[in-house]
Amino acid sequence: MTQAPFILAAMGLLAGCSREYAPDSQATGEQIFQSACLECHKPATNGSIYTLKARNANVAFIADKVHGGSLLMPSFPNMKADDLTKVSTYALEHSAVAGE
Ligand code: HEC
């Protein structure tokens, strides 16, 4: 298992890691988005930030993504349910829907 340290380091790099960020309780969805998401998710010229598949075009999907992250996207474990709803609603309102 001499490769273990390398594999762990690679996983740390890949797994976008997690972000400490915790929004102010007064923050709007837009403010949270600007603080936490805009660096990676910029609006297209038509104004939409995401093009979501229909089955993913809901607040629950986005909130789950933000809370849990993915291989490439950081997770935000310190966002409360309320923050997740606010930022996810904002993201959804700025999404186009294409495909299933
Ligand atoms: C460090 C960069 C980074 C940050 C910060 C980030 N994301 Fe992401 N996000 C990604 C990447 C890369 C993907 C594409 C890979 C994937 O889906 O896992 C992604 C995918 C997504 C998707 C899925 C889009 C689809 O087409 O299914 C949603 C929704 C999303 N991000 C929302 C957010 C929100 C909301 C925030 C802020 C709370 C955020 N992201 C912060 C990098 C980031």
C-alpha cells in the first residue's frame, strides 16, 4: 500500500474539498450566491447560470448538491437548511431547463 498517500492527496485535490463559509442569517439568496458560487458559476449571455435537466430542476436537487458537493464541486456543510433553500431558489430562478 505504498500508493496510499498519493491516492489520498489526489482525492483531496479532486474532491473540491469543503468550504467553511456560513452565510449571515440575513443574507439573501443572491448574496449567498455571490459569496459562495459566482467564482465558479457565471451567468451566460442569456442570463441563465445553469442549464439543468428537467429532473434536476428543483430546489431539493440543488440544495443537496451544495450541501454534499461532488468530485469537482466543494461542499458547504455549514449552510443551514434555510440558507440552502435561499441559494438554491436563487440558482433555480436563474436556470434554463433542457433535456430530461
Ligand atoms: C470551486 C468551484 C465551485 C463552487 C464554489 C461551486 N460550484 Fe457548483 N459546480 C462546480 C463544478 C465543477 C460543477 C460540475 C460538476 C458537477 O456537477 O459535480 C458544479 C455543478 C453544480 C450544479 C449542477 C449543475 C448541473 O448541470 O447539474 C449545481 C446546481 C451547482 N453546481 C450549484 C452551486 C451552487 C448553488 C454553489 C454555491 C453555493 C456552487 N455550485 C459552488 C464547481 C463549483
